[in-house]
Amino acid sequence: MLISFFACRNNDDRSSFIYGKYRLFSTDPSIQQFTTGENTFIEIAKDQTIVYNSTINNKPKFKFTGTYKFNKETNTLTIQWKEGKLPGTLKIETADDGYVIKIGDTQYKKEKK
């Protein structure tokens, strides 16, 4: 009984790094100025749901939701969005000190707990 617990736990640990909130991120001062007051993020949950949300000065801009499947070998999410014209796949990449998702030239960096 104890052995199967560790086996299940070990499999979950391989993908647990993806869960959390990825916030809009840029080191470019002109982009930082443009996004002041904006709260845009992608949130990946353990229950295989994903949210892409944005507010400007606390007023809703958009909120898209969907479900995903994670490919552990390629670190890729295949997403079925409920609405919106959004990418059907997103790749989670290793960055300097964490993880990022890129959509075009836009980067979303995972928040540290």
C-alpha cells in the first residue's frame, strides 16, 4: 500500500512545477510603462483548468477559461478554450530563475510562492 502511494506521488511531482500564476512580465521600460495599472496573468490549476485574465485599473478587460492536457516530455499545454481566439498550445520554458510562458513577444513569468 505504501509503495503505490509513493509511485502516485512521484508521477504528480513531475508536472507539479507547472501549477500557479504566470504574470505579464517585461524588462523593457517602454513596455513596463505601457502595462502600468494592468494585471494580466495565466493561471494553471491542478484540476486541469486554465484561466487567462486581465484587468486595467481593477476594471475587467477579459477573462478566458479552458481545460488543458500537459505533455511532460515537451512541457507543452494543449488547451481547449471555452471562448476567444487564443493559442491552442502553450510551452512552459525554463528561464533564469523560474518558468515562463511566451505568447508571441509577450512573456508571462511564474510567481514565486
